[in-house]
Amino acid sequence: MKAPAFLRRLFRPPLSCEDVNRFIVAYLDDALPDRLRARFEAHLAHCANCSAYLAQYRHTIALVREAEQLPPPPAELADLTLAFLQRHLDAPPPDADAADPS
Ligand SMILES: [Zn+2]
């Protein structure tokens, strides 16, 4: 027999750190239902690790938004960077000769 809804709510287990990780994007998007949001925030109130993780997540989002405001680098810089990478990716590893027995 299934317990009545109010009892299930009353004895609902607290969210785990894994749950917080799973719901963090929905939380930041303000997309969690009220009861889940309350459980999420109850977990944050007693979990320093998840609170720090949420703060770091918010900081990262702010940095990405800030970076989106920056002008793109000059095309010449992108060309030089790609040429540099291509040259180094195509080059044999520094110890290739030492490993080659021929
Ligand atoms: Zn936690």
C-alpha cells in the first residue's frame, strides 16, 4: 500500500550531493519546481562542498558571459596561431629518433 502524498513529502529523503550536481543547471535557470528548489537549497544550507561548487559554477558562467563581450582577436593572430599549431602537430615528437632502432 502506498503512503499518502503528505506522508511521502514529509519523509522524503534529503537531496544528495549527486542530486545537487544533477539539478544545478535547472536551479540556475530557475526551472526547479518549488518543492525541489526548497530541498536543493536545504542541501546547500548544510553542505559546504555543494555551496562552493554552486559559487564556482556561477563564477564560470559570469566569466563566459564576460568573454562573450570581448571583441574577437585580429584575423592575423588566428592565422599565426593555427600555423604554429599545425607546424608543431606535424612535427615528430622530440625523442622519435632515440626510439627508432634503425
Ligand atoms: Zn552536497
